[in-house]
Amino acid sequence: MRGVLFCLILTVSVFVKICSSYVTRSSSVSRRLRRRVRSVVVDGEDTNPRATFSLRDLDAVERFPKLIVFDLDNTLWTPELYQIRQRQAPVPNKDIRLFPDAALILAYLAQRELRVPASNVQLALASRTSKSSWAYQLLDGFVVQGRPLRELFAFVEIYTGSKRKHFESLRASCSNVAYHDMLFFDDDARLNLGEVSSMGVLCCHTPHGITIDHFVASVLAFQQRKSAHADGHWMGDVLNAESLNLVTSVDPQHSKSNVHTGRVLTGTVKFYSAPKRFGFVRDGESGHEYFFHESKIPAGSVVQKGDTVVFESAVDGQGRASAVLLSVNSVTQTEAMGVDSRTPIASNNVSDDMLSMPCFSMSQPFASLLLNGVKTVESRNNNMFAKLAPGTQVLLHCGRRDWPDQTSFRKILMEHRDYNDFTEIDRLCRLPEGFGKGHVVGVVTVGATYRRDTHSVVPTTLERHVLAPGDAVGRFCTPIAKAAWLSHSVPLVRGGPGIFTVEIPKTCLPEDCEHTNAF
């Protein structure tokens, strides 16, 4: 009997210890889970003490965009996915984190059904990241107001390629929303925002992640422009901190860095590795060094050690001083054209056999179509030819990358210009033998630039001259009075943004071209 009683007591004791251990472990797991949830779930705060605006300011807005579109990398979260050096998917708030203000904005939008008229706003994502599977996992991992972040967005476009394709797909998915009713946030002003704004979308540049100030000020700017014009008015423009009157001397979301952002500086490439896809620029004035990734190099440019560059100072997702290269003056380029690398290209110090002229870049097939006399108006969203008097002769550089949309201009040629021979269209789109991409291939005479929205030209007529659909025609239009191929192209010339200067042999120019230096 005593033995049975002893066994019973021992069994109860062991059971109690097991239960106690289980409760302790459960409590520990519960605490860890609560901490984990708190780290991933975005709360409902709607203000940042450092911000000029509050999200509550939007409650008085009467006219919201019908579709608000966000980029992902360096806009909603940081760091950019290409910077993650691991094979397994990144973990929310460990490897990737939402920008503080992005979290507050998303929490506000998650409750927009409680606000009128914000309740009618649709949300979308447009990302060019090559890590699409990771992006989708992160969207499922982050939780906003009790819902996976991915559920906030009615439309998700995540794949490589031009942002134009993303927005064409968004336009097709929500047929009741025109481009002029959209608002887009992205950190890449040179490529992404340039492409999208040319479609008629109002865009906002967020170089260091979206902030409450950027978001609220952009929505207010959208309402102001809509109120000042009739519905359907062209909205294509890129808003930035300067145009929105926001203070940006030091980036608040990277407070650990004291780098002054948004400054345009001149420096020298100290190091660049093409295989590793990054490099460093040394500021010529302060001597400070700035990191840059290949994605921040102007399209068509090749960078090497010793190149002189103009760049905008920034801070990347890891808090490092970084650079966005605006233009590159290559030592190789100047030497290849027979110019002393220590002499600026725009100098008047040229030989009798060389000519210094302004030049601009254009992608194929439009470079060929312009020089073959088919395209007669050039349109841009910036007034690129503002400093050139009408009648100025300008060299044409053929960009290394083809224009993404290879179908719209063909449709215009066939439907409105009576070009029905596919073989003839292909011939007009080709470069002559011996001419190549990256070469200076022709010379044009520019006319007087005018704003598209203030000119009396019928839109369909303008499309026929620009060879682009109406939503892709830029704000500033410049007639091309005359265009001609060079007698032979000038290779090894690197393009740049806007108008840059090139020296070419006088023998390249057509006979009727004025042989005088433009500078």
C-alpha cells in the first residue's frame, strides 16, 4: 500500500513539473511572439513630430487621386533588395524594414474606408526589382492594421523592365482611371519618374524613402492642380522637395548620418568596379567620399576611375553618404576625340580641324526617324533647348538603349501618315551602314520651343509629328526645321542628360552646315 501511495505521489510530482515547464516555455514563446508581432505590425499613429504636415491634414482634402501608386525599394522599405547578400528570403524588420513615415502612411491608408472622399482611393505597387519572389513574401510578412500589407493594394506590378509597362498594365486593369487621375511615388527621378511623368502622371520624387511631408504635400498639390484646370488637364510633372517647399537639408529618416542631401556637387571617380556594380566618388571641394551603385549612373554612360562627374548627394538605405550621378565626363571620351583630357569639352580651345557643338541624345528608332525627316517635332518634359536660340544647329547622339515602346509609333505611321509598307518603315528606323549606337550620327536645326498645353496645335496633329501617343508627348515641344545625317558618324562619344558639348571633325558635317563653333 505504501509503495502504491509513493508511486502515486511521484507521478503527481512529475506531472506538476512538466506542466510548470510547459507553462514557462509557453509564456516565453508568447512574449517572443508578442515582441515579434509588435515589430512587424504597423500601428495606427498618424503623425511624426519631425514632419511639417500631419496625415490629419488630408481629412480636409476634397479631391484625392483615384489611384495612388508606390515604388517599393527605397520608397516604402529599405535597404533595396539587390543589396541583400543572402540566399534565403529577407525577414521583415530584420533584413528589411519599412521607412518610419511609410509605416504611418500605410496605416492611415489602411483605414481610408472610414474617411470620405479618401475611401474611393485605390492603391497600387509598381516595382522593377528582379527579386519579385522576395518582394511578395515581404508584402505578406508585413502586417498593417491586422492585415497583410499585400492586401492593401488592389493592383501589384512587380517585374523588371520599364515603368511605362507597369503603368500601361495598371491603366488596362483599372479602365476607369486615366493617367491624369494617378499619383506616383518613387526614389528614381532620372529614369522611373521621367518615364511615368511623360505619360501624364503626376509624380513625386522621394530620394530617401517616402515621408509624411512628401505624401501630404503631393496630395494637396494634386488637388490644387485639379481645382485650377478642367478635368483631363495634363498632369505629367515631377514634384520634389524644392517644388513642394519642403526642408531637405538633412534627411530625417537617416538621422545617424550628417550628410547634407540634395546638393549638386562635382567630383572625381575614385574607384569603380563593373563586376561588383558599385564605386566611390570624391567631392572636389570637401574631399568627402560618396558611395554609388550602377543603378545611379546615367543611362548610356560608362564610368571608370578618374572620370569627372556631376552628382547629387544623398543617403542610402544603410545610412551611407551616397551619390546619384547626373553626368559623366570620361577621360577616355575626350582622349578618343583627340582632345587633351585636361581641357573641358565645352572649351573654345579647339583645333582648326575640329568643331565644338551642342549635342543631345535620342534613342532608337527615333534618332533614325528624325534624321530621315519622318519625325519633325521633339518633345521633352523639361525645356531642354531653352538656352538655344531658334535656328541653332545641334548634333544628335544615338543612345545605346532602344526606346521601350516599339509599337505606338508604327501604329501612328500606318494610321495617320499612310505608311503601309512594313519594309519601308523598318528601313526608316535603321541606322546607315557604319553608324552605330553611342555615336554622334546627325545634325538638326531647332525651332522655337513651345509648351504643349498653351499651343493651338490639334493633339492628333502633334502626335503625327512627334510619333508618340498623346499621353506620351512631353510638355515642351521643339520643331525640327532641318535634319541631316553626318557624312560619317563619330564613335566613342558618351551621351549625357540634356544638352552637352561634343567636338567633331569638320569633315563629318554636311556641306550646308555652318562650320562655326557654337561656344
